[in-house]
Amino acid sequence: MLVVLTGGTGGAKLVQGLSLEINPEDLVIVCNTGDDFVLHGLQISPDLDTITYTLAGIGDAERGWGIKDDTFAALEMLGRYGGETWFKLGDRDLATHITRSRLLREGVSLSEITDRIRRVLGVKATIIPMSDDRVETRLVTAAGEISFQEYFVKRHWKDEVKEVSFAGAERSQPAPGVLDAIRRAEAVIVCPSNPVTSIAPILAVPGIRKVLQATQSPVVAISPIVQRLALSGPAHRLMAAAGHEASAAGVAKAYADFLDTIIIAPEDKDLKERIEAMGVETVVSSIRMDSLDDKRRVAREVLASLK
Ligand code: GDP
Ligand code: FO1
């Protein structure tokens, strides 16, 4: 069994590749929920949904989020009523948020809801939120403290970020099965997700970092940064704001206390020596995943690095 730590869009590419290269029933995916928020009175868990929809074969691969061929009639009507329309919730996607919100109100845990949704959608891999408790990524900017979705979607990541924090993390517990899965895993894979807003929230849940440090099984990460820039989104800026060097070496350093191996891009091969000096084995390979073939190839590269 392999454990995968992931956020949404970047992570989903590798998760999809892995699910095609091994038996998906052998995958336990621990997913970030720091981006979760409430809109229109609904509980939205973007990263859980991106991973679930991708593995169910109904994700919109082009956008990287939502359901393919979804329509936006409800959003248009919400706008007429004066509701917020900056976060594009599709009609089919809304059904997921309505169902999740109803079950949460009935007292069902987020991890149980996530499991029910993935089973209904025919997903064979196990998907677990990092915690059933509310942990919220908050960004301190010149415009004040805002949530991740306000920063990322509403304000198009234009604000300068001074600080990133995970409200509620200290009091949170890992969701049932997370620590046990990491302890039993043959290997742990850290996806090329945003180190600051997708992986750091998972590591901030008490106990998770400790079991990663303790495991004897290999832990391998894939860099989301190539030549000091994220392949999409603001990871490079957020890394600098969080005090990390925005590079594959900075990613390795952020995880060095539990990481055995990192896969970096050929353009970054000059960083290999510096990263290996941190005690992290470095594999140089193409890590861009534009096509399905790329996703499978990178997944095979990850699996080969475990041998
Ligand atoms: P989010 O939750 O939607 O932000 O998604 P993630 O955090 O999982 O992924 C965002 C990260 O994925 C960004 O930092 C990108 O640099 C990275 N990313 C996107 N596409 C690729 C790719 O094809 N290869 C690699 N190595 N990283 C990628
Ligand atoms: N990202 C956007 O850039 N714009 C959107 O309107 C948007 C809507 C959306 C709806 C449902 C969902 O599950 C994800 C959505 N995302 C959207 C993506 C989301 O903001 C990010 O992928 C993650 O939260 C980053 O981790």
C-alpha cells in the first residue's frame, strides 16, 4: 500500500498517473483541507473534490478543477439574487457541496462523507481528508488577513503575502486512518503540490510529521518548482513568503527531516549536489505532466525510485 500526500490540481495529475500504474485499491490518498471554505452556506472542499472527480474520470482536466462539461445555471441565478459568483461552482459540482453540507449538519464526519462520495462515484482508491477538524489556511497580506480562496481565486494571487498560518491546526487531530496508513505504507509519495498551501497544512496536523519522520519506508517527493517558478499558480511566491528558497532545493529543504528522495526537473540538475548534501537522494527526470502519457511516465518514475 502506498500513501500519497496531495493538494488539488498539481497533485491530481500524479495521483491519476499512479492510479493507472498500480492497483488503485493499494493507494491511500491523504488530502489537504486547508483550502476548504463556506460559500452560499455550503461546505466546499476543493482539493478533496478535485482528487475524487479526477479518479472518477469526471474531472475537468483542462481547468484542473470541477466537473467536465458542467453547466453554470445555478451560479447565474445565485448572481441574480446578489450572491457571490467569483468562485465558479458548476451545477453538478453543487450537488456534491449540498450533499456534503447536509451530511455534516446530520453529524457525519468529513472523512466518512468523503468515503461515501468516492464510493458512489466508483473511485477504488481510498481518499482521506488530513483532518475531520477545521484547519484553515490564512494569509496575511497588505489588504489584511484573507482565506486561501479569497487570495487565489477572488484576488487572483496579486497581493503580497507576509505570513501564512493554519488556523485550528494545533487543536486538530489527523482523520481516522491517516497515521496508521503512513505507519503501514510501503512508501509515502509527496505530490508536486504547493508546499506552503497544500502540503504544509497536512504537516501542521499534530502527529503527521512525526510518523513521516519515524517511518522506515521510503518517502519520495516530486518538485512542483522548476527553475524557481511553479508550473502553475503562486507556489514560488508563497514559498518566499514562508521563508523557503523558491526552488527545488527549497522544496527538498522544507521536507528534509522526513524525505529520502526528490525528483527534480532536468533544468534544475545543477541543484542535485546541494540537495544531496542535505541527505536527500536526487533523481533528475522530466516532471512536467501535460498529457496522460506524461502523468503515467512520472508515476512510473516515482515507483522506480522506490526500488
Ligand atoms: P492546488 O491545490 O490546486 O493548488 O493544487 P496543488 O497544490 O496540488 O498543485 C499546485 C502545484 O502543482 C503548483 O505549485 C504547480 O507548480 C504544481 N504543478 C502543476 N502542474 C505540474 C506538473 O505538471 N508537474 C509538476 N512537477 N508540478 C506541477
Ligand atoms: N479555481 C479557480 O481559479 N477559479 C474558480 O472559479 C474555481 C472554482 C472551483 C470550484 C470547485 C472546486 O472544487 C475548485 C475550484 N477552483 C477554482 C479550484 C480551487 O480554488 C483550487 O484548485 C484549490 O483550492 C487550490 O488548492
